[in-house]
Amino acid sequence: MKIGRESNVGNQGPENPRFSIASCSRPSTLGSRQAFTLIEIMVAIAIIAVIMAIGIPSVYQQMHKDSMRQAVSDISEACSQARARAILNGVATEVRIRPQDRSISAVEVGGARDAMPSYGANLEPAVERSGGGGIFSAKLSDHILIEFIGVNLIPDLQQLDEVSCMFYPNGTSDELVVLIRSDRGEIRKITTEVVTGIADVEVVQ
């Protein structure tokens, strides 16, 4: 019996080392994970910087294109809404442009005779007119500059706080000329045809 016990002990002895060696030789999941090195992080940052340098100018230009397109659309829409309201309601309407804050609106002003715009020699409105119901309003982008406004052959009205262009029930209008420029050098000219009151857009640059 003593010899048998010793044989069992002897058999267990070599098994334990083999078991422990096999256990240690198994790959550890935590040990196999590798962290990013400083060089890899710097390369990733450099790639991101290159992508941003390529993409930002394109986005910037696209946004500015939209600013000019929206400005032309707002001015044309104000004229169109004023013309349509004058014809449908049989009352004179007025497009008002405020060059300093780049805002534009269209309102009803009542009878055509009372609403006739008049500018004095100093380019200030000779008659104050009260506005009626609002038809349309918009504000141009900060990237847009109102470079010139003329009404009925009176130039440089962009110096005023507010410039008015009348639209009449018979479909006619004042002659309006508006020149706008974007900070990218784009120039658009919006004019109204006196006989039809329809706004036309010309690409100057």
C-alpha cells in the first residue's frame, strides 16, 4: 500500500508542471491588445488636416454661391410679390430696400397717386409714406454688398436709409436698378421693366 501511494504521487508530480506550462503558453486576450503609438496618432492627425484643407475651401465657395443666389432670389421675389399683389388687389405696392442692413420688403401702400415716390435734390424722400400690410420680407447675407441702387434714373440711392420702388395696379412699375456684389467678386444686376414690372437678372461678373 505504501508503494502504491508513492506511485500515485510520482505520477501526479510530472502532470502538474505540464498543466501549468500549457496554461501559461495560451495567448492572453488582454495581452494581445496593442495601443496606438505616437507616430500613428500623428499620421492620423496629418491625414485629417489634409482632408480639411482640401474640403473647407470647396464648402466655403459653395456657401458663398448660395448667398449670391439667395440674394438675387430674394430681390426678384420681392418685386414679383409686389407686382402680383398690386394687380390682384388693385392697390399700389412698394418694394423697400434698406441698404445699410441689407433688408428688403414689399408692402401695400394704398392709392397709386398718394404712393408715388418722390426724391428731393439731396436724395432724401420728399414725402413720407406709411406702409400697409406686409407682403414679403427678407434679409440678405452678410457676404452680400448692395453696391448701387437707382430708381427712375435717379442714381446712387444706396446712400439712403431706405429706397422705394412702386408697383401699380395696371402692371407697370418704377424703373429699379440694383447692383449687388459678393465678397468673392460676383456681381449681379437686377432691373425692373417699367412697362411690365417684371424683374430681370443680369450676370455682370
